[in-house]
Amino acid sequence: MLKYKNKNLSDMNQLLKDAGIRDGAEIVLLLNHEAQVPAAPTMMHFPGEPVKKAKKEKREGQTEKKRERFTKDEAESLIAGVKLYGLGQWAQIKASYFREDNKRSGVDLKDKWRNLVLASQRPPGFKFRVDYLNESGFLEQVTRANIEAMAKAQQ
């Protein structure tokens, strides 16, 4: 006897269609549910060509941006900017708190803020690779600034 989601499958063709199983679907049958059954494979092979990720073409004279970690001063400037201007005002924060020769973009500031907020939600005692995140009180500043900015946005 076959079962699918607690239904007895006696009329196979009709019940498979009713269950949403269409032609070409892969079905795994467990013939003896009491015996040890190996785990189902995690990778399935689908026919056809593998999907390749398209590479972005560089424009003439364009170079790849070298990623650099934010310094403690930059992170503190970002916190001060969010306190003053609020969330989403990345261009204003950049103009006010980051020098013109600084290579941080508004998107970089947004991404760093998101990561700071996530870091502030980690359990106490979590060790970060970046030293200033491990300093006492730093992530509390992020939490307070985020709460204030969210409250300001709701007004």
C-alpha cells in the first residue's frame, strides 16, 4: 500500500495528479519505513545546461573597488550621522561626516549600518574579528542610535 500525505494511493494515476505530482517528477519511495533508510540526497540533478552567472562587464577605465574594513572613526561617524539625520539619509551623512577623498559610498554606509545593527543583536560575549566591535559600550551606541532613528522615522 502506498501513502502520500496520509492518503492511501490505490488509484495511482488519478491520485498522483490530485496530489500535484506531474510527469517528470522525481518520487522517492520508502518501502519499509521501519528499516534504516539512508538520507535523501541534498543535490538533485536536473536535465539541461547548468546556469552560469553572467559577469558584469567593466566600462573603459573602470577598476574594481578594493574592499577595506571600516575604521573605528568611520563607524563612529556613521553612528553620529544616523543620530543626526536618521535612517536612509546616507548621502547627507556622507557629505557631512566623510571627507570628499573618502571612497565610501552611500550604499557602503547603508550596508555598514545594517551590519552594525545585526552585530548589536548578537548575544553577549560574542567575539568579533574587528576589535572596536568588542569594546564595551560600542554596540550599545549602535542600538540606541537605531532606536532613536526608528522612532524619528515614525513621527
